Amino acid sequence: MYNRILVAVDGSDNSRRAAEHAAYLASLNHGAVVKVLYILDYDRTRSDVLYNAGSDDLHIDRKKQLIPVEEAFDQRSVTYELVIKHGEPGPTIVTFANSNDFDLVIVGSRGLNAFQEMVLGSVSHKVAKRVTAPVLIVK
């Protein structure tokens, strides 16, 4: 049984499904501890503020992205902790996962930035390759 679960989210549909699956698995083990990791990518944030919206609008948008994730855990009465880190998503997830003693790491198969996945390789692939714990990739 998985006692310590990490789920990385970015607001995409696949990360929402990853959170739902993490909530389901945690609901099977009432002693499970779930960490929900949300990465603030400085490069993406900077371009969003410059081209699309002000920082207040961006903060509201990011909060909205987390609502379905929080609802997934609340619906199953699963306790979770939201952890926000700054950096590039792949390496930040890997560092956080390997620095803590997780039994399982869950990520969505595709995130919000399809172009970055095509050019640099997907975040989920980097996580699966470099994290020492078992990794579950959710479509």
C-alpha cells in the first residue's frame, strides 16, 4: 500500500486526472500522506505577465487551476498538503521527489506546454527516468 504519495499538478486535464487517481489511492489507505506539488516556472510566469495579464490576474488564474485538484481530494475526504516550488518543472519535481521518501510519484502524461514537450522532452518522461520511487503516469 502507498503511504506517501506525491502528485505533481500544473492545471492541465491530465494533471487533474493524476490528482483524482492520487486521491483514489490515498482513500484506500487512511494513513496515506499526499503532497500536491505545483511548480511556478519563472520563464512562463514572466512571459504570461508581459504578454497576457498582470500579476494579479495571473495569481487568480493559477488559483483557479488548483480548484479541481483540491476538489478531487475533498470529495474523497483525503488530507493533502499543497507544496509550491519555483523552477523548471521536470528537475524541480525530480529533486523534490528524490529528497523526500515517497512510495509513489504520480504525474499527468502531458502538461500545459505542448511545444516545450516536443522540443525538450516531456516532463513526465524526465520524472519517470530520474525519480527513484515508482512513477505512475496518468493519461
